[in-house]
Amino acid sequence: MTEDKFTKLYYSIGEVAKLVGVETHVLRYWENEFPQLNPRKNNAGRRTYTRKDLEAAYRIYELLRVDKYTLAGARQILESEADAEPVQRSTKRQELLNLRSFLENIRQQLA
């Protein structure tokens, strides 16, 4: 999805359905099937989707409709992507710490 579509903080279920390209009942079904899609409900009981929810809905759409995964297959991929994310962050953090240490050693040698 392009960045210009994300202009609001919160979206209604109808807006998300239109942006993703599915009907509202499909989004409600996906909420039951995928824990990654979990919009809040306001005081009136209406779903309010954030940008993160919108991105999750679009990713689910890609897996199910474009890549033709089954519900179980899409769920497994989303879970594996979620598991891989913290590992990548810790790896990047460690690389930055190593770089910092290296630069501090060079600084001490030059001083």
C-alpha cells in the first residue's frame, strides 16, 4: 500500500474495507481468525482501526487473495514474521553496539 493512503489516525471498518478491497464482513471474520488484526472498539461499540491494523489487514489480504494461501497457511506466515521481527531488532542493536565499540577504540588510539 502506498503511504499517501495513510492520512488518518483512526479508520472505520468501512474505510478499511474500501482501502483493502474487501467487504466489511470479511474484516470481521479475519478478526476472529488472525490475532494480528485486533481493532479497538469505541464507547459506541464501533471498531476503530489504526494504521497498524490497516497494514495487518492488507497483509492478510495479500496472503489470502494474492498469494492464495489458506487461512492456516497465512496464519503461520504471520506468526513467523512476528517471531522474526524481535530477532532482527536485537541483531541490529548488537551490530550498532559493535560499531560503537570499534569507533571508540579508534578514537582512543588516535588520542
